[in-house]
Amino acid sequence: MNLLLTNDDGYSAIGLNVLLDYLSKKHNVFVVAPEGNRSAVSHCITMHKNLEIRQYEENVWSCSGSPVDCVVTALKSSLLPVKIDAVVSGINAGANIGTDILYSGTCAAAREGALHGIPSVAFSLDNEGLECSDFVHFDVLADFALKNLETLVSLAKIERPYAFVNVNGLAVPEYKGAILTRELSHRKYEDFVKLEQKIDCMESVFQGGLSKSSCDVHSDYYACSNGYVAISCVYAEPLSCNHVDGIKFSL
């Protein structure tokens, strides 16, 4: 397959390059990824300024914008010489489970691919409780991606309602197996904002904290935290949940 590989950690991130090495064994891979870290930018797209695209080696480009900018640039311009068969995003340094998906640039890139009618898969490695220096075993998830990419791509929905595939695994040397989850977990974040008084204004500083997950045995968090690869199909489009009849409004 012709693959578009991107992420939100930047084109030089270890997770992306490990995944590139593995997927290149079997597929034709093109990298268009942010020039630096773009974590938690969600589905941001740049509309009012030009983006800088730089080529570093054959089939590898960086983009000054967001992960979604990378996907749009790759799919809507003449940058790539081939038609892309699937979009792959990751491997992210950190989990993208349940509520995380709303904020994740990694998942947003896969969502954008899905909205273009292209099968898309996001990969994330959960390092909860580990120091950054202990962030290992990208290769384990990359090997899983190589062995199962065709199956994962087949799970994506490329007709409305579009859906992408979200994959999470622990940073461990071996997985117990893989589970196609039925539910996404709810994550509550212990974040806070610190205000700092300056001469002519106040500055707010976001302080990230740990997350707490509410889930059951069918959820992505449960599967991942118990040593399985958690595979979830996620709708790419907003879906209405209006299920109340008989409501009247005044005009």
C-alpha cells in the first residue's frame, strides 16, 4: 500500500521513525509530519497564514502546521507522486484513550484522513507511570502495526458515517493479545491553570496532571491497562444524540 505517515510529536520523533522503519518493510511510505511537537492541538487547521514545507530526505517532509495541516497538504496538493491508500498516525508518545481522542493531534490526523474517505489508523503507546527516559518498546507496537495493518485498515469506515481506527498499547516487551473494544473510556484530568501577574497583564500557565479513567471490561482503557492492544473504531463525524420527543420551544 501507499501510506501517508504523520504524527503530532514531530517528524523526528522516535515513535514515528520506528513505525516508518517497520512499515517500510512491506509498504511504500511517505512522511508528512509537523516540524516540532504539536501535542494536544486536536483538529486545528491553519487558514490565515502560509505553511512551510521542507524535504529532509526521499519521501520525508516536515510541515510548520498541525497534524491535520500535514494530512490536508499531502492529500490536497501535488506534493506526493502517488495516490494514498491509507493514513497512519503515530506512534504517539502517550496514550490516546477515550476522552483523550478529543484533544489528540495524533487522532485528529487519522480523523482527517477518514473524512477524506481514506482508511486511517492512529497508534499510541501508553507510558503511564513511566519517566520519559523509560519510553521504550515502540518497536513492539510497530511490529504489531506491520503484521496487522491490512486488518486494521479493513475496520475503518470510508463511507458515511466515517470512522477511523484507534490503537493503544502499553510500553511492554510483549502483548497478551489484541481486543476490538466495544466502548471508549471516560478520562478525568487532574490539570490546573496557574495565573502569573505580569506588569500589564496576567499570564495563564497550563499544568498537566494525571488522568483517572472510568471504564468497564469492554473499554479501551481496560484492555490496554491489562496488557492487550486496544483497538477501537471511532466515528470521525459529529453524530446527533437528540432522542427526546415532544419538546416545544418559544419563538
